[in-house]
Amino acid sequence: PAPAAGAAAATGPAKKVVRMEDPSHHHRHESSERLTGNKRRGANRRATFTPAQLARMAEKAAKGEAGFSEPGELEEAKRKVRSSSQERRELLIEQNKHGSTALVSIQQELKAGRKKEAARVRRRLLGVSLGLFPPAHPLRVKCASGVRHPVFEALILACIILSSILLACDGPTNDSTTAAWKAIAIVDFVMILVFTVEMTLKIVTQGFFFCPDAYLRDWWNILDFVVVLVGWVSSDYPFLGLDGGGGSGLLGTSVGGLRTLRTFRALRPLRTIQRMPGMRLVVMVLFECAPVFINICFIVFFFFTVFAIMGVQFFAGRFWTCNDTSVHRVDQCWGCFEDEEGSNPHPNCPDGYSKRVWRNPKMNFDNVLNALLTLYEVAGLEMWLDVMYAAMDTRPGYVRDAHGDSEFPYGAQPRPEHNWPAALFFVIFILVGVFIVMNLFVGATVDKFNELKAANGGKSMLQTEEQAQYSETMAIMARLRPNMKPLPPARPRKKALCGPCARMWYWFRMKCYKLVMWDVSGKEQGKSFDMVISCVVMCNIVVMACYLWRRIPHGGAFPVGGKLAIEHQQTSSNERLEMLNDLFTAIFTLELLLKLCAWGFKQYFIDYWNQLDFFLVVSSVLGYLVDRVLTSSDFGVPLNPSVFRVMRVARMTRALKSLRMFRRIKGVAKLADTLISAVPAMSNVASLCFLVIFIFTVMGMEFYGFDQIEGEEYVNGMYNRHANFRYFGDAFMVLFRQVTGEAWNGVMHDIMVADCDPAFNPLEPDDKDYDEDYCGTPHSGAWSYFVIFHVFVTGLLFELITAIVLDEFGKMNESQELPVNPDMISNFNDHWALLDPKATKM
């Protein structure tokens, strides 16, 4: 121990010296380590910035605001953005991503960052739900993770679609005692349970009303809540004992009240809007257009009111007429008259006679309300000639001494064209009210659409982000897609097996190649050859349109589509047309063989248009073989008559070859590209149109599905077994016909006077509340149902389609004014094909 101590003492001063130098050395080492650690942590922190965070930081740095309180905070944020961008650039270079590849990578990461941000916003929980569940409560967290999962949303959407299908199946003709109806009722009850569970989970997750993002603070959730509540109140499930007895609902609601509540079930399909972004955008645009639309409605209403008052002054009470044109006054319109048609038979009239009736047409000007409805129908340009002719036949100056009573109103029998100047009233109304005032809807909708588009940075408001990217991509592809020039056949090797045969085959293929690549311009791209074939296609279409149907002789009968029916149509003119069609088939087959020899199978089938040509030519050849070979007398192969129908369809497919001209005619190609770019936005509007028609169809089945459709015709004879609301398919077609403006007001007036079908009366005849005329809904107000549907669908939704098409055409015209327009790019593509025949874009 002693020497050790001495040694320690001896080395003490030296150690002390070291200790005196050590602090500075240790301090410098610690500082360098701390500095290196800070750099490393700073680098790691910068490397963890997502593109979305970088974008937000750059935006803050550019604005110089948004929470930068300290003087150096703004510069520090800018420095972080620059450092992160530099590190990101170096990382992309290390990953061998340059130019467009780097842009694509950055865009993908930005998109992923936005998705993460949206998911983070969806996962957040605010407030205390129902006063019981704070944000960290396990039950609330579990409910939130469930209802915000994409699978859950997809499941609810599928349930909504299934529930909508059940609405279409649950029509007036259903019999509650059948097994099918019971199955529909059980599935419908399960759907209500599913929607109730969904609503409960969302209320637990978001809160009911008092939380910042509570359930009832969203209008779409309010709609869901009302639909679920009405589903329970109007429930009528005898298998569960949930009816109130006597056909009433869960709460003992009367039959009339139950039917009224069941009408609100038609709102169930509206729940799909919240879950389909495209339709949700269309609805948002409709809400933006609503103020302008309402203002124009006031202008139109004022204009119509002025003409309605004038119409009442001119034609009030003068449209009344007698079904016997031989009478002159109302007091003569009684008794029976000879009528071979028997338009109005009566027990007191003998055979061949009808009872005289003094009646008023439904489209009249007896009061301002009737006049407004009549003018609205005239503005739709449907059946307006009937009103004008009735006005032209009036006798305004007729005066007599006799007076009628309430059953026979005062009036004179109209005379044809007695008051012909009355036509000027309708001509002026149509010129001003239809061609000018009604078109204000078009102008206002298009103008508002362009205003919303400008506010959205030039992007369409009717497209989601993915749909906008699709439209932009299709537009770029339409402008920049290179043309492919098939390569000539490869020259055979000198030592090829069977050299003379190979050289002869090469010589033949080169001849075919030069023929199919014939081009007047000298570019050898085959445009001239394709135009010749296109002209042949047009001639073929003209020939196919010249066939004449030969009338079947009196008393004759043939199986539909059978051999005898086809042979009966083989007239001399049709046979000559068949010969021409066979000639065209041979030309198209020769074209196919020439291109296959010249280009080879690989180059031929790489083009989609060539694949279409191959299918059409093969189908035409098969049709020829079936028609001319298998059915000839030499072979006599027995075939099913359905084969003949397939053969005719195969022959008609040759008309599709005219689609080839789309890519050769510039104007047609531009129109096709414009329509393709407009498909996403038009599909959103079309989806909403289908949804609205579906909802109104279900409502119409509840309102008017119990009317009589057999027997005596109504006013116009348009509401019958072909056009009615008893079956979903017929009802849907009635409303679709109204969208096109075809005789919709005739159906409306028939429904306003329709009689109830006793077979569908919900009450028995011995019931104290039984009413044989009760159909569930007062039919006098049917005009409101049809007018609202017509205004909303035809007047607003269809105008959005017009705005979309005009916007796409505007884009096309703008592209023509660019320094490098599509025509220049097309010319560049033609020349590029000479340098890059395989269209690899190098």
C-alpha cells in the first residue's frame, strides 16, 4: 500500500495538471457531441415532415402569419422548409427518381398525406357525448372506430340500396298474406334495425346535439334521423305484433295517416347522397344555384300571371262545348243524338245514340289558377295546340236571352275558327314566354356554374378530385397520344431455310404493306387507304338501310324469326341488296387479310380498332356461312330458328365499322374527346336524376297506385294499363316520359279525375269508415306532384347537363387558341410516328 500511495502522490501533480486541462477538453467534446446530436435530431425531425406539413409550413411562411408570434419563428419555418426540400430532393436522386418520376412520387406522397390528414380529422372526438362519454371513453372510441371504418360505410350503402329495391317491390298489388310479402316485410324490418343501430352508434360517437360535431348538427344526419323515425312510426309488421290493429301502424295511426307516413319511406334513397361524393357535389351546386333559380321563378311567375289574367278576360267560360256539334246553345244540349261511334252511351238512349253532355276541357281559363296551370303546360309545348284550337273556336260576341242553371252553365257552342285572332295570344306567349323567359333558367344555370368554377380555381364543381384527374388525363392523352406506324416486314436472312420461298413471301408481304400504307401525302401512314375503306363502310351502311319489309299476305302466318319468315322477305330487290352486302363482306375480309399479311398478328392486334374490325369481319363471315351455306338445299342442315335471329344480328354489326371514322375525321374526333371528358360530371348529374325519378316513382305508387286503370277511359285516355302508378316499371316509365315532355299533362289530367279501384281499398265495405272513393290521396292536387317533378328535373337538373357540355366545348375552343393547338400536336404526332413507329415515346 505504501508504494502505491507514494506513486499516487508522485503522480498527483501530473494528474492535477491533467484535471486543469480536462474541463476545457471535456467541454469541447461535450459541445461537439451535443451539436452533432442536435443536428442529427434536427435532420431526423426535418426528415419526418410529410409533404402536407411542408405545404402548410410553406403557406404560413409565404403569408407571414398563422401563429408566428416570435420574430425569428418565420425565418426558422422558412429554413426548415428549405432544408426539408433539399433533403427530399437528395433522397429522390438517391432513389433514381428524376423529372416526371419525381413529380409523380411527390404527388403520390401529397395524396397519401391528405388521406392521413382526413383520417386524423375523422378520428377526432370532441366534447362529452350524451353527457356520459368523454373522448377517451373506451366505448366511444370503439364506436368511433367502427362507424368511421370504410367497410362499415360500404355495408350501410349496400343496406340502403337493398332497402330501395324493397321499396320498388312493395307496390299496391302486394298481398300481405303471401309468403313473398312476408319475406319482404322481414327484410325491411331488418333494414330498419340496421339503420337504427347505425344511428345509435353515431350518436354515441358524435353526441346528439350539444357537442361541436354532434349528430343533429349535420343536415344529412337529420335526414337519416327522420327516415329512421318515420320507418318505426309507419311500421306495419303483423308477424311481430307491431301493428296497431286494423291495418294501422305502430302507434295506432289511422289508415290515411299510415299511408301518408309510408310515403316518407321514399326518402330512404336520399341517404346514398351522403355516401357518394359525386352526387353530393351536384347537390351542393344545386343549393348554390337555388337563389338565382328562385329569383327567375318569381320573374316567370309574374310573367305567367299577367298572361293568365289576360287569358281569363278573353276566354273565361268560353271553352265549354257540347258533344253534339249540331246544337248552338247550352240549353239545346240535352237528350240523345245519333252517334255511330257511341261516345257516350246511356240507358235512356237507344242503340246507336249517345247522351248529349255539356262539358268543359281540363285546360281552360275559367280562373287564374287554372289559367296558370294551362299556361305552364303550353310553355312545355305539349298539347298546346288543343288549347289554341279551343280558343280559336270560341264565340265571344254571342248573346242570348235564355240562362242556364248550375248543371248547364251559360254559354254558346263553339264554331271552328270563329275567333281565329285568338291564336295570336298563344303565339306571342310562346315567342316571349317560352323562347325568352323560360330560357332564363338555362342562362342563369350556366352563368352560376361558370361563377362557381371560377371561384374553385377553374375546376369543375361537379367532379370529385379523382374525376377531375381522369378528365385532365383523358384530355392530355387526346392531345399527346402518339400515332403508331406499323413496321414493314423483316427481310429474310440469307441462310434462311427455303430461301426462295421466304423471299417470295417477303416480296408479297411488302406489296401488301405498301398497299395498306398507301398515303397521298407521302407519309406512308395508310390514311388514304383507311379513307377508302371508310367510304366503303358508308356505302355498306346505305345499302343496309335500303331493305324493304314485305307485307305478309292476308290470312298468312309465319313463326317469328323462322326460316319461312326470312324466305318470304327474299324479294328481288332484297336479293340484290344481299349480293351487294356479300361483296362488302368480301372487301372487308380482303382488307383483314392484307393487314394481317403486311403487319403480322402482333402489330395488327395491338390496336383496339383492329380488334373491333376483326370481330366484325368474323361475325359477318359467320353470318354469310349460316345464311348461304348451311341453309342451302345442297346441305340442308336443320337449324333452330333462333340461329336465324343471331345471324341477322351478326349482319347488323357491320354498321359499327363506321366508328373507325372517328379517329380520321378531326371534327368528329374532337366531339368524341369532348364527350369522353364530360362523362364523369354527366354521370354524377345522371345519377342524381335517376335517384330523383326513383323517389318520385315510389311516391307516385303510394299516391296514385290504387286508381282504376281498366274499363272506361278518362279525359284523355292516357292513364291506363300501359301508363300507371300501380307497378314500379310502368310508373318509372311514366315519369321518364315526363322528363322527355311527352304527353305528361294528359296523364296528369286523367289522374285528377281518376276513380278508385275497389279491389285495393284498405277497408272492408262493412267498415264504418269505408269510402268507395278513397284512394289515399286527394287527386285534385295531383298537378302539384307533376309540376314539382317537371320543374326540378327538367328545369334544373337537365340545365346542369347543358352547362357541363357547354363548359367542355369552351375548353375545346380555348385549346384551339393556344400557341400550340391540338392541330399542331396532331401534325407533330404524324411526324413523330416516322421516327418512333412503335410509339414507345423513346
